[in-house]
Amino acid sequence: MNQKIMSLLESNGDNYILPFFWQHGEDEAVLRDYMEAIHSSGIGAVCVESRPHPDYCGPQWWHDMDIILDEAKKRGMKVWILDDSHFPTGYANGALKDEPAELHRQYLYYSSLEVVGPMKSAQLNTTKHAKYVRNPFARSMFSTANKERRQFDDDTLVSVCAARIDQNFDASTLIDLTEYVQEGQLVWDVPPGKWKIYVNYLTRNAGSRENYINMVDKRSVRKLIEAVYEPHFEHYGNEFGKTIAGFFSDEPELGNGQMYENKAIGEDQDLPWSGEVEALMIERLGSEWKTLLPLLWEKGSQANEAAAKVRYTYMDIVTRLVEEDFSKQLGQWCEDHGVEYIGHLIEDNNAHARLGSTLGHFFRGLSGQHMSGIDDIGAQVMPAGEVYPKKGWTGERDGEFYHYMLGKLGSSFGAIDPMKKGRTMCEIFGAYGWSEGVRMMKYLVDHFLVRGVNYYVPHAFSAKAYPDPDCPPHFYADGHDPQFRHFGMLMRYLNRMCALISDGSRVTPAAILYHAEAEWTGQYMLSQKPAHLLTDNQIDFDILPVDVFTEQDRYLTKLGKELTVNTQSYKVLIVPYAEYLTESGVKAVLELKKAGFPVLFIDGLPSGVVDGDNGLVLELSDCKVVELNGLVAELKEIAVPELVVEPAFSMLRYLHYREEHDLYVFTNENMAETFSGTVTVPVTGPVYGYDAWRNEMFEVRAEQNEAGTTLHLEIPPYQSVVVVFDQADVDMKASVQYNEELLVKNGWSMSLATSKEYPEFHDKQEISSFENVGLKYPEFSGFIRYETTVDVPAVSAAALAIEDAYEGVEVFVNDESVGIQVAPPFVFEFGKLLKPGKNQLRIEVATTLERERHFAPPIPGDFFSMLAKAPVLGSTGIVGDVKLLLKK
């Protein structure tokens, strides 16, 4: 029998959860209380969040870390450490503040003006134009524009060039005018026509944050190691690799442009720079590189190919330097000191392949980390999230990205990079607001679990006195959280589910090429477009960067009749439309095509090779091209899908995992309809189900046939089913067919208690029906207790069914708990607890803190809480019928 499930049934198992534990300099007793609370909820690690702490890497920090480590060792817990004092990672605990300018971030930018020739001896003061002037009108809620910034005096002219723009920008007319600059003055005889002059310069005064390390300068990044990593090793080196598991980088950025802008290369923005970038630009573009700089911003009808090559070269250089100077440097330091390096960058709204608030390339930015990493905060993933409004408080929202791309982006890297050992981490739950409770959390973890994410960083335990206004909700909340025990049940469920999808490999029949290089260079299709179709048709996939073809040894890539990358084997490679591909990508496609492996181009073949011989494109002419809306039909034609689902159900998700045995996870993401039908899988043999919530096995109705095994499944909204192909060596729970329903309508009383008051209830009253308690008690958050007495005959089995409730529900029969549930369907099986005759029933419903906080006076600085307030307050308590299900 599956040894992992045997271990789980015996309540043994590893820990896969490491929540943020926010530090503000609290008293020792508070820190110890929180460590006990975290451990009591089934969690075996913490990630110590330093951002709010007043003395990071100072005496108070070491004092507080001593306490946390002491508690961790007592409880057998692991400790991760967030690697900076300010968000995002890169501030280096202020180490750069007084360092020489050369270690600070540097940016390439330009000034331009238009002139009409012919004009003799046109004169331009380049000194004026080669200095960065901050836009006084540029403001954002996060902006440092109103704060005093360090002013650098080393703005430097790089080049002056010009191009003709009579009808459009004409790259073929680009000329270098730098030689005509004498003592800061350009004197130029302007030829006939309309011209645009570009003054290209370097500055340290642009960008969104000062005193942050330069991600494309190895010496600058080293300051983060010196300021944060090494002091922790000096204090706790004997705990490295023991209690201390490693370090966590949170949303490191290149930092150009306006804060949290999301601009692709080619749009108007300053660009990251360093001496290393310049040396590589010279090496790859030659002596004309300075003349070509306008192509980083301009793209005209005459020379798109030239712009594509320059932009690709620049982005490739920058993202490779991020990989080497930042990600791998930190990862290597951690390896050398016996710990691991994890974290995530900003992926939001397709930013993962761009500059600014992130690192330019998802896979390269996380290259040195020992797990893949993503985050989901601030209502990014929502139930059926792709249909949510396109406009949010932070701007346009690409729900299709969050729902169909984010989770798979993370789990793909976890699977294809040998260094990550199949591990993908998700920072989750943060900044959804106080309205987020265990019901939503259950949906979110199932959403990412079925996409292969197997480590989680819940956001957050805040030791600050309740209510901390910083990015709620907060778990435990100094004892104010009514759902804390329910949260603990969810964490135990999550640990069990993570255990099931760790240490083996996912079975993913399709591969989709990552769109980063295509976006940098021309017209392109986002990778989530085909991902959306595959997901809704139960065809699993990975996202592959072209680097798996460029670095075949690193990724253990093999090209032939099958495409394999590390542990993953694919039946097809899907290439979203790209005007340009890289040479390594084209050569890989040609090799696969020669071996007879199917490669499908969506909506057209590329027009060119951005870093090599365009003649290679001609060899792609007989490759298969399909329209996006015909992709699924073509995949079925070439037998790519694993599953046959009847009836069709677009919101059914699945994961096929293989370790000791084949295992399937099925999740229903439709919030209104139950999936009731069959799923045929290409695996045969003994089969059973595993209920990770109740930690028990159950029988699965299945038939073996020529296609494999047909499973008969019923999966309500908010629920997942685990099916294991394995011989069961222990008794399994048989499904019960109840033959009588008894509506329990009369005799109910209701009473209330806040979390702090529990279990002392008050306001006891008789009720005649179940309805939204918030209508009568609009400001109440806490526990709602419902009590009654039922008289039942002798039965062989019984259960209680609650039509709906908000949110966490615990049921008691004769003062014995029969369990906690956090999402529909709320069905509680009584076992032998229900006796013939009179029985006491008690239902306790735990609410979120939303209503209490919604009606409370505002707290200064309660920015995120105000934003996260739901425009419509949800229901509270039981809503709908309560029934006894009986089998006589």
C-alpha cells in the first residue's frame, strides 16, 4: 500500500507550510504565545517577516530571534528568514545609503526633440538634455517622490544620434552625432526632412526607489549578503541547516520606471543599466551599439527587425545578469552555508516578463532559488476569477492570467529545474481583507494544489496588537480570530495534500512555450491563451522557457520522439504566436520535427530569428499551424489528452501525480454546479479514494476497460477528490445511501459569543428559521451557537446536512464534536454518536472578522483594510435548511 498514505493515516507527515510571522519588536511573552499558536494549528515552520521590525539586524532583532529560535527548537519547527528590513528585497538593510554612487542603481534614458532640415549649424545644449529631471506631477500612493531623495551628480552622456521621421520612425536612417558634440554643444548640419535627435544618457536619479542594490551589478548585490546574510550566519551559524532552513526574497525588482508600472520593453521608461550591461552590449552589438539605443524605445515601419534584435539583446543581457548577479549569487551563498534560498518575484498582470517592479523573466529571476515561487495576494485569484471586472483599484486586471497562468507558471519551474526538486511555493491569502475566511482559503489552496503547488506561505501571523491594519486578514489575531481552530483544520488538510504531491513528478502531456522573448521582440500571444483552453478541456501542461533548449545540460533536456525536460515528458510542444523566435528555439523545433515529434504553432509561423540566421525560418514552413480556437480539436486528433470527461465540465481541474503509485486530484472550480459524471483515465489496477480533510480512505466506483479506468465521481463546488491507484491494505469507508430525510426546523435556540468570550455565550433566544444573522446583528463577528433536541429512532447510520453556512462549522452530538468543515457541502456523519431517543444537537458557526472591522471606527494607516472592504457584506451564520439524513 502507498506508504505515504499509510503515514498520513497514522497522523505522521512532513511540514509544507511556513507562514509569515511579522515582527514589530513585541514582548517575549507575545512571541512565545504566537509560536505556540502557529504550532497548534498544525504548522511546522515560520518565515520571520522583518519588514515592520524597528531594529533589523540590531540588538533587539537578535533578542527576538533568540526567542523565536528557542520556541522553534522546543517544538521541532523550522525557521526561514525574510532577507531585508524593507519591502521589497534589495534595500540591503540600508547598506547602500552612504556607499559610493557606483554601487547604486543606474538607468539608461533619453531626451529627444524634432527638427526639420535642411538647417545649417543647428545647435543643441546636450549638457542640459543629458540630466534626468524628475516629473513633479508623477505621484502614486507608494511613491517616494514627496520624500527627500539622494541626488547623484554623475549623470553621463552616452551618445547623441538621430533618425528621420518624415512619415514614421525610420531605423535605417539612424546616425551617430556624438562626434559633433564639443564641450556639451552639438552643432549639426541637419539634412533635408524631419529628424528626431536622441540624447542618450545614464543616470542614478531615475527609478522608483533609492538606496536599493543594482540587480545587474554583482558588487552591488554583494552588499545584501554582507548586510543581511552574513550577520545571521555570524549569530546563528550553528543552526544553519538545522533549525534555520534558509532565506526568503520578497518581490525583488529592477526598479526602473514609476513604482508598480507594468510596461513592456519598447514603452517610454528608463531602463536598468550597469557597467556589466554596457560591456555585454558592446560585445554583442559591436561598435554601433550607442547608435542603436533609440531602438529600445522606437519601432517604425521600416526596420522592425532591427528593433527586435536590439530589444532582445538588451533584455537577454539584463535578465541573464539578474540570474547570475542576484539570484544565483544568493542561492550559491546559501548552498555554501547549508541552507536554502526561496521567494518570489512580482508576476502580476503579466509583469513577470517585464522590467520595473519585477526581474524581467520569471525563470531567470528565480534561477538560483531552491524552490519555484509565486504569490497570490489582494484578491488576485478569485473563484472563477477570469470573469471578474477588468478594472481594479490598482488598474487593469488580467483575470485570465491569475486563473490560468499563475499557478502553472510556478509549478512548471518547480518540475523542470532539477535544483528545485519538484517544489513550488506560493505566498497566499494576504491582503484579501477581513472578509476572507476559511471558505475562500479552502478554494485558494485547492486552486493551487491541483496546479501542482506543494509549499505554502500563509500571509500572515502578525504579533502586533489586534487589529493590525497592515494587509489583513491575520490568523489568530491575538485570540480575536473566531476561525482559528478552523484555520488549523485547513492547514492540516493542506499539509496532507502537499505530502501527496511531493517527492514524485506530475504527468503533463503538453508543453507551452513561455512568451517572454516573443513579447520583447514583436507581435506575440500570451502563454495563458492556450493555457486557458487546455485547462478548460482537462489537458495538463507545463510552461517551458526557451532556456530549456539553450541550456539542455542544466535542464536535462532531451529532444527526439519525446520531449523530456528533467522529470517531465511531453507529447506536444505548443508555440503561441510569436513574430520572432530565438535561434535555439527554432533549432529545437526543427530537431523535434525531424524526429516526428508534434509541434503546433498557433495562428502563424514566426517571421524571423531574433538572434541568428533568418534563413532558419524557411525550414519551419511545413510545420503545423492551427488557429487558437482549433487547438483543442487538434490535440485530441493527435491523442494528447489523458482524460475523457463525460459530461463535459469546463471547470473541472485535475492533477496526475506519480510517485509510488499513480494518483489523481480532481477539483471542481465551478461555484454553482456539482460535477456528477465519469472520468476515464489511462491507468488500470486497484483503486481507492483518499479524503485528505477527514484523513480516511473510501471506496471509489470504477470499471476497467480498454481505455483504462472509468471513475464515477461526484464533486460539489469547493471540493476536491483524491483517487489513488493502489492496493488498499486497510478497511475503507463505504459510501452510505441514506433513505430518509428529517427536516430539523423547530425547537432551535441561538446565542452569540465573540472569540474572546468563547465558550461563554449570551443573547440566547428562540428562533423559528435560519437566516442571515447579520441582518439583526450587523456588527457582530464571532461564534453563533444553534441548539436543539431531536428524537430519533434506531438507525444504522445518520448525518446532519446544513444547506449553507458562513463560514466555519463545527457540529456536536450530545456534547461530542463530529468535526469541523469550512466549505459546502456541510454534511457531518455521526457514526455511533446518535442514540435512539432524545439527542442534543449543537452547531457552532464561526464568522470572519469582516463585520466587526467594517463598522469599527477607522484606524490611522488602515489603507489596505479600507481597500479590501467588500462593497456587499456577506451572510452570517446558517442560511437554509438543516436536515438529518437517516439510514434505517
